[in-house]
Amino acid sequence: MVKRIGILTSGGDSPGMNAAIRAVTRVGLNSGLEVFGIYNGYKGMVEGYIEPLTRETVGDIVNRGGTILGSARLPEFKDIEVRKKAIAQLKKRGIEAVVVIGGDGSYRGALSLTEMGINCIGLPGTIDNDITCTDYTIGFQTALETVVECVDKLRDTSNSHHRCSIVEVMGNRCGDLALWSGIACGAEIVVTSDTGFDEQDVLDRLRDIDIIKKKKHAIVVISEKITDVDQFAKKVSLNTGFSGRATVLGHIQRGGSPCPFDRLLASQMGEKAVDLLMQGIGGQCISIRDNKIISYPIEEALSMPQESRKPLMNLFDRLV
Amino acid sequence: MVKRIGILTSGGDSPGMNAAIRAVTRVGLNSGLEVFGIYNGYKGMVEGYIEPLTRETVGDIVNRGGTILGSARLPEFKDIEVRKKAIAQLKKRGIEAVVVIGGDGSYRGALSLTEMGINCIGLPGTIDNDITCTDYTIGFQTALETVVECVDKLRDTSNSHHRCSIVEVMGNRCGDLALWSGIACGAEIVVTSDTGFDEQDVLDRLRDIDIIKKKKHAIVVISEKITDVDQFAKKVSLNTGFSGRATVLGHIQRGGSPCPFDRLLASQMGEKAVDLLMQGIGGQCISIRDNKIISYPIEEALSMPQESRKPLMNLFDRLV
Amino acid sequence: MVKRIGILTSGGDSPGMNAAIRAVTRVGLNSGLEVFGIYNGYKGMVEGYIEPLTRETVGDIVNRGGTILGSARLPEFKDIEVRKKAIAQLKKRGIEAVVVIGGDGSYRGALSLTEMGINCIGLPGTIDNDITCTDYTIGFQTALETVVECVDKLRDTSNSHHRCSIVEVMGNRCGDLALWSGIACGAEIVVTSDTGFDEQDVLDRLRDIDIIKKKKHAIVVISEKITDVDQFAKKVSLNTGFSGRATVLGHIQRGGSPCPFDRLLASQMGEKAVDLLMQGIGGQCISIRDNKIISYPIEEALSMPQESRKPLMNLFDRLV
Amino acid sequence: MVKRIGILTSGGDSPGMNAAIRAVTRVGLNSGLEVFGIYNGYKGMVEGYIEPLTRETVGDIVNRGGTILGSARLPEFKDIEVRKKAIAQLKKRGIEAVVVIGGDGSYRGALSLTEMGINCIGLPGTIDNDITCTDYTIGFQTALETVVECVDKLRDTSNSHHRCSIVEVMGNRCGDLALWSGIACGAEIVVTSDTGFDEQDVLDRLRDIDIIKKKKHAIVVISEKITDVDQFAKKVSLNTGFSGRATVLGHIQRGGSPCPFDRLLASQMGEKAVDLLMQGIGGQCISIRDNKIISYPIEEALSMPQESRKPLMNLFDRLV
């Protein structure tokens, strides 16, 4: 049976990664394993930046944002020669299996390593909720809370000035942060890659909100990389009764103490990952699906279509 | 088809009730219904304290704690004569159906009214997560966040003083607030009605945590009505190396701006309730089960056993 | 003696304005005055958008961001004919004196009105802390908290990625938000209109922080309108070992529930304003100076030089 | 000139102590000193639990609650023989001067040490604001924010249930937490050691608030050790129209990330302490007075009377 496992975080960080590191470490140690931290993602694996983790190393981190293991991107990991070096580093330390916390790209690395003999399990760590096989990724709810807090603040001040706040949030391929926060904040309009962006239509609707609904303010939540929000804010000022102001929330969405939901999710997923590795299973990734912690083969997971967001979009429209 | 519906909040309030009121009102109005607010629960129904709700009445409340409709308990509502008065008040205003947000007791009232010809739909509004037919009640995640924030603060100060903090949280019949927050905060010990309370055993474990694990502090989370936590804190001081301090979180757990999870849940459940009423259905309650918004007959719901918390308790033990 | 007073908020809103409105109203009513809310600043004064305020109107607003009275800019108020219209509106309602909450520009309007026979008292409501006669403006501490919370979040994620976060905060003429938050967050570099911006020097210092101090991340806080932070972030990526990322905090700094410090400050200043008006005094503005609530003639106040920020800049340097 | 200084935290911890530790360490190191952390207050001094502090040791702590040095009470420190042992421990390491962060009791120890040849400077670290020579202690504003956040939550739920919340806050000798939070939250009644507690009078006023002012809820803030708040809540239920509920906030008031105000105050005070020690001065304590960082001889400081709170109490009465 497996004796030594490693853990790494890869790609953009997300709140709850530390809770997952803690869970993998504690559950591993309590199950008689030795657990190693691999620093700075696959980069540290290749360079051998690997240290043993103890109960104490992961003490008092469950409530901390970011990742104590650091993260880095390493596109060269696609190269088999690079991966061979990584595996040599693991073998030197007797590490037989690895938990990888990250996004799609990190899952691919985990799959390649598994195929080369190192069992890997993927955990969904990203604020974008853009991993289709899981209902929630670790960090999504916390990022959502950050967005909602910020929009609640913008509402205070928009309200006082007959203003239209245009808020750009993260998540391009997946509009969940925009759609969920739009519902949660009572935004007037949400624009995601699913809804598409018809500029003229949005301006028309804003005019209606001003003139017909007589609202004192309007909030538009929009996913990143859809339009230049500063330019769009100017058009709002020119073409509607509102004064338009753009806010790009940016990287603050990645930080912050994880909310309880993410701490629980990360802990449950970390536990499941260790259990799979102890059963000699690799090449799988952990999901929460229908409120249950399950796993899928990574290959299957990567090709799953996203569940439709239509019901939530309908809800949004019925709440306006 | 139904034309006029009412909505009331009943029992202890919970964060997210306002988001549910807003959703029922907006979805109702957007579906062509008239919507009436019934103030102070069943009491206001009997007394006829009922007012029309508009888009504006429910504007800017999605992020507010408490309930704009007020809440009150009315044990006499079990009496059929009292309910007849209530129904007369509804009929006078042409209100044919009602959404009831509250706990078990409120569901019973909703069922009785349905049997008397007023279709009612129940929504689970309580911070205790003690409604067995739903995975989450409206307000539970927000209350959990309040608990976790408070325990994170206690940890700061316990850490500095070699202290054992004993924290009493709400939820007697259902230990979820204690168990979830215990996992989320990295508590050392959790005591709920499920775990039972063996005082001597807890003291022994605290001694181990001090002497063997050499921890600088310990946190015990305990559900309300299990023991006198002030007395127990004194025993901790006398019988272990820690200085014991009790904190009873109390009613602050019921307040606060609802977290996005609760705002979404409340909105989705409110939408579902209106849709059922429009289909002429009553006597049902709304649940989130396996991440889907569904409904059960109230009678069936009230007799459902609680799902086992064993897996989470095991996880807690493996994380310590 | 004065019988009826008005109150308005003008210019950019700031957290705590509502607490000031409440204080002026309650203290006024409790002193036997009638109090009128003038909506949308001087614009509402000219248009006669003026309503009586009661105890209830200002209930439950002490903890709300924004201003219930709304705000707007009215450059035309410099025109004496416009001011005459405003005064006619006040006289029609018997309003003999007005409290004006806002910034420098609003003070000038207050002074002109006083000279025309309507006693006015100014209250410093702006997040920028750019009113030289007062140590603190209403809203500054709350805005500071918002900035600090955001930077604490950026630190989480910068730490995980060997990143340099460049954070643009409000306050161009006055660098207090940048300097204070830089100290409070342990930023590596602060750039304000006082420090000036020598791009090459900042890049050199960042290289030192990376190579010599071997820090895992760096935070640069910079006042608005000093440089294009997105461009600068690119230069950081090109010229230092850090990956540079810009964040423009924008209007979220104006919102949020006021912190207790601002609620107290606003309440004390509101009280003082009413007391002055009752003594028949106008043309003054309220300050907190050396921890005491005092007043200055507006003319004198507007020409006061800013106290030196040298001591705080030295402290910043000694803490790095 | 002094070469080596020590720093300790003593008595109850308060948010901002870590920011002070960081400031003393960084300013000391940047001035060419060596800085030592003395763990667990005077106890660690006697036992020789003393370690060097580096830039890194105090990195990333400015935003953390509690104290990384730990704290403990040691009544025996009044005994000169015990202090001699402490001094021997310091001399063994060449530590010539010490910064002591704590309350009145800690100041006395600092004065005794100074008289025995070790220059000590006191910093006011306590949430109670009960050190009469300073306008603010380190931690007071943060504790105030915790109280205000909790009361804002209680207001949500009190509002929904026609309830009177009785909130017990820390600070017996000094009622500032009660008085300030009472003003900041818009409480109906405040009870401190200054106001005294006339139970019958408070009940009468609550009846008025219910019957005459027709308020939906009432909040009473009361300092600790004045009455049994649970008993008093029962009397409120029996004797007024409100349902009374008591909440004892307890130790959560000591925790939490320090607010910017406290981080700044701690940093400025830490700087001043190091500067005094470098000038060969001891037996002084640091204060903020009239918005300036100054120092007093400890002896003089300990006998200073508290400034009158009458103006704030009057303000409270005028705001109700």
C-alpha cells in the first residue's frame, strides 16, 4: 500500500486551498501515511522543492486565504522529459502518489503523471467555478462573497448619485460569478458569455430602468473579457439618464479567508482524495455533485459539458 | 387560477427571509399575481394585519437580515376556531393561497390551512438546519459564518493565553451548527445531541491535548441545552492545564446580512413556491435536496428521519 | 431664535453621512427645532425638493452607507441668481439655517448662503481626508478599512504567486488613504502626491525587495491620477522578478456601513452644528482638531495649509 | 547607547499588540538595535523564555489578532526577589531595556524594573480603554467594531420580534465600550459604572419606549459586572411589552484582525517607545493625547483622573 504522498497547488490560487492542504495532511497522517508538500506547483516538483508536512505545519491555516505551498504555472510540464525529471524527484523521496489542487490544466498534468506510474488525484481549486464535472469548485463561494460585499458597497453610493455601476467580475468561460452575484445583489442586468453582449440592448434597458421604472441607480454585473467596461461606462453616461462608473474587481476576488462552505468542501474533498490514493486509485478528480462527494476519471471529467444555467437566468429575469 | 397570494414569516427569524419575501413578491408580480404581506406571522393573519406588497416595498431588502414582515409565535393557531378567523381575513381580501416561511411548527399551520381550503407552501426558514427534508435551510450558512467568525476571534485570544474556549452555539435537536463550525474552525472537540456529552471523557481529551499534543489552546464547540457551559468552563480550569472560558453566542447567530448562498437559496425557493401555487398546488414544502430545488408533501416531510451525520463526524475526527 | 433648519449632503458621498443626518435631525428635534431634509444637495434646494424629517425618517440609518438625502453637483450654484432661487425656496418654508455636509466646494456654497442671510454650518463629509482644517473627515476611517480589507486579500494571493500588487486608491490632492493604508497593511512602497513618483526608483526598489530582501510578494499603494497603473504593472513584470498586477479600487471605497469611529465623529459633529445654529452662528465649519470638536470660520478653514505628513512617511520608511 | 532591547505583552491581549511588536522590532532593527521577544509576559522574563526577533519573525502579523509573544499574568512579579531573577535573565543576554505592552498592572512592573536599572517603556494594550492618560488604548477601536457588528446583528432579529436585547460588553472600571457602542448603534439605553444602574428606572424607560414611542425593538448596552443580565432580561419580559433577551459578548471582543486605526496607533506608539529607549529614557508610558503621540512618567500616568464622559453621555441622550 501507498506510504508516502505529496500535495501541490497549481494555477491561480483560490480561498480554501489551505483548508484542502490541511485536510490531505491531517487525514493522511492520521491514516499512517507520510505527507510531503511540493512547493510552487509542478515547478517545485521538477526542481525538488519538496518538504515533509506535519500536524503543526498545517495548524492555524484552515482560515487563511492563498496557499502556503505557493503556486506557479509551468507550461513546459506538457513535455514528457520535464515530467520524467519530476517523477525522478518524487521517486528519490519515495513519494508514490500526489494530490493536485488546481484547475483544468492542472488536471491534465495529474493525468499524465498517473499514466507514467504516479497515481494522482485532482481537486477543483479555482474561484471561477469553471470545472464542469463539479457543482462547486473550492473558492467559488468565497469569491462570490467578496463580489457581493463589493457590490453591496457600490449600491450604497450609486443610490446616492443616480449612478449606474458597471462591475466586471472574474470568470470568462464560466459566467457563474456574474450570474450568482447578480441574483444575490439584486443587480439590474447581468452579462456573461452565455447571455452574450448586445451593447445597444443593454443601453436601451438602462434607459427603461431610469425613465419607466424610475430607479435611483442601476447595477450591471459583467464577466471579464467581454467588453471594455471603462468605455462602456462612458456610453452609459452619454446615452442614458444615469452617470456610468466602471469597477474592475480584479485580484481581490482570489483572496480572503475562505467562507465555511469552502472550508467544509475543501476538507471533504481532501479526505476523499486520500482515501482513493490509499485504495491505489489514481487518474481521478473529486467533485461535489448533487451534494455528494464523488470522483470521476479525469479524462471523462475534462470532456463533460457544463450544466445549463438557463434556470438561474430565468430566475434572474423574474426577480428584476 | 390563483390571483392573489399572501406571504408571512413565522417562528424564529433567520437571515435570508427577506430575500425569500422579495423573490415571492417579484416572481408573483412578474407572473401577474397580486401579492400581500401578512405581518407578524399567523398572529397578523388572524388580526388582519395584511398589506399589499409592491416591487418597491421589497427593493433593497435582499441583503438585509431579519424579516420586514415581522414574526411572532401563536400557539393558539392549533385551535380550528382561530384558523377560521384567519381564513375569514384572507377571504375578505381575496387571498387564495399563502407562502409560509418558518420551521416545523409553521409547516403544521400551513398544512392545516391547506386542508381548510387555502393552499399553502412552506419554505424552510431557520438557522438550525433542523428541517429533515432539506439539505439546507434558509439562514443556516449565514449563521454558520457568524459562528465561524466569532470562533476565529476566540482562537486569536485563546492562543495568546493557553486557554480553552467553550463555545455554545444554537441548534439543540440538530447539531449541524456545532459540527460544521467545528470542522470549519479546526475545533478540537465538538459536542452535539448526536455525539452525547461525557464530561469526564471531554476533560480527559483536553488534558491529552495540553500534555501530549502540547497545543497552546483548545476550542470546544457545543450545542445549546446540553450542559451549563459556565460551570463546565470552571471544571476545565480545575481539571486540565487550560484556563477554561465559556462563550454563549446567543441571538447574534440569527442576525446579519445573508450570505450569497442563502440569498440564492431563498430566491430559488421563493420562485418554486409561487410556481406551485400557480399550478393550484398546496400542502407542500420546498427543499433543496441533492442540489435541486424540489417539494414534498408537508405530511411526508414532517416525518422524514434526519440523514446521518456520521460521515461528517468521522471527517471531524480525522482532521483533529 | 431659529425655529426651522434644513440639512443637505453635497459632492461625493461618504460613509457616515447618514449618521450625521440622524444626529442633526434628532438633536434638532430634541432641542425643539423643526428639521427639513433637502434632497440632492444644492440642486434640491433650488428646485424645492425639501421634506420634513422626523425621528422615524432617520431611524435605522446610523449604520447605512450612502446618504438618504441623495447628492448631486451643481456648478451653477456659484451664480448668485441661482442662489437667490434657493433662498426663496427656503424662505417659503420658513427655513432659516442649513447644515451642509460635503467637501471644500460645498463649504463655499455654505459661505455664500450665509453671506446672503441664511446661516450655514459645514460638516466635512468626504473619504479623501482632504479638508485641511480637520484631522479627520467623516468617512475617511471607513474608506481606509475598505482599502485595508482589499489589500489584505491581495496579499493572500500575491504571496502565493511571487506577485507585485499595485493598488490604486482614492485621494489625489491628499495622499492619506494611500499612506495610512500603506502603513496599516505593511505595504512595501507608497506613492502619493507628497512623495512624488519616480518610476525608475520604484522599479529599482522592487528589484531589491525581490533579490536582496527575498520577499515572496510586494505591495505598492498609489494615489489616483498619478500614473496609469495598468501600464506600470506591465513595466514591473518586464523589469523586476515580480509579476505585476494592477488593481483600481474605485467606488467601492465610498460605500459600506460606516465604522464606529465615523458614526461617533458624525454624531458629535452633527450635534455641534445644531448648537451653533441655535446660537445664531453661521459661516463656520466643524472640525475635529487635537481630538476636540471645534469650529472655524469657513473662510479661514479654506485657506489653512495641510499639516505635514512627514512624521507618518518617516514611520512608513522605518517599518519596511 | 542601548544595543539590545526586549519586548513583551502582558495582561489580557488586545488586537493591535502584534502591530506594536512588529513596529518595535522593525524600527529597532532599522535603528541598529538587536530586538528580543520575551514570551508569556513577565513569566517568560523570569524563566528566560527569550528569543531574538528578526524582520521575518514579525512579517505578516500586522493584521493578526492576539499576540505572537503570548501573555500571562504573574502576580508574584511584585516580589523583588522574583524581579531580580528576571533582571538576571535579561543581563545574561545583554538586554538593557524593555518595551512592555499591557495595562495598568503591567505598567507597575515596568516602573519597578526601571527603578532597578532596566529602562522600560509602557504601551497601552487593552480593549477596555481604561488607561486614563491616553485618549485611546491599542485595541479599543477594534473591540468597539466587534461590539457594533454584533449589536447590528441583534438589531436585525430584535426588530423582527418586538424584542429588547440586553447586551453585556467588557469594561467595568471604564464604560467606554458601552457608551461608544451605544451611540454608534443607536441603542436606546446605556448603563455603565458612570451612569449607575437603577433597575426600576430602566424598566420604566423601556415601557415608555414600547408604549409611547411605539418602537418595535429596544437595545440596552450594559458594562460587565453591573448586574446579572439574564435575570434582568427576565424582568424586562415580565414588566414591559418587550420580550427580553440577554447576550454576553465575552471574549470575542478581545479577538479579530485589528482595524486600521489600531494598526496605525500601535505602529506610532511602538516607534515612540524605541526612540525613547534609544535616548536612554525609561519609566515612561506612551499615550495618544489630543491626537499627538506623547509620553508621561508612569507614576504620573497611574494617578491621572479619567477625563469626564459627560459630553458623550449628553450626546447619547440627545440622539435617542
